[in-house]
Amino acid sequence: MFDQSYRLFVRAGSDVGWDGKALTNLRAPVGATTGFAVAQVLGAMGVAIEEEPSHIANLRKLAAGRLDAYAELDTHIRPVLRSNPAEFGGIVELSPPILTKPYYLMFSKIFYAKAPEVAERIWDAIAVVNESSAYQDLLLSSKYMD
């Protein structure tokens, strides 16, 4: 259906670096949302992780300098940053993404056995929407991709 990307968010002017393979200049832990896949990825890289269940709490820790970076789904954080410029205006996003994962619409084997034509029509409709210029424009618009 779509892809989602985990990205690193840092304080503006930070010397934390990310080249797509390694993090550099870390002096404090990297924040991650409790239970999210990115924590395992960063942990496997030897990065010190501090997990917290709240996006806002992680962003506040980052803004206060208690974290050097916050790794999170960009679709979760971009709207928070946009809607709270007074509190989080000094936080920026690093590229490239840490991890991009595809997400799928799945049907049970029972449903597919009973109505394969419905499942196929739904999957085809998703592909048409994903390939449409209107959807691509929406993805690239500044409203969604600051």
C-alpha cells in the first residue's frame, strides 16, 4: 500500500552525522519509541538507545539535549514539528532514512478463496491510486513533506 521511513531527528546545528550506514558524533543516547523496529536496528549498530512510549516526551528530551537524536517514523513526527514550532522549531530531519519498510493490505486465505476477484480489484485500485499524479503530488507537497 505504501512505504514508511524511520528517520533521525536532531537539534538544528547538531554535529550528529548519518551517512546511511553509521551515526557519528553521538555523546548522548538516541531516542526511540518503545517497541518500534528502529530500536533493534540501531541497537544492532551498537548505538545507545533510550526508549520512551511518547513522541512528545522524546522530542522534549531531544530539544533539551538529553538525547542527541530521535529515530522515528517521519509521518509521525513531521506533523508534530509543524504544529508546535515554538517548542520544536529547532529540530530538523537528517537524510537518508534509517529504514524504509513497505506496508501491505493482506486478506485471509479464507476471504481470498471466497472472493479472489474482490481482493484483486482492491489491490489493483491501490496500485492505480499509488501511481496517480494526484497522489504523487500529495506525497511531494510541502504540507506532507517539509
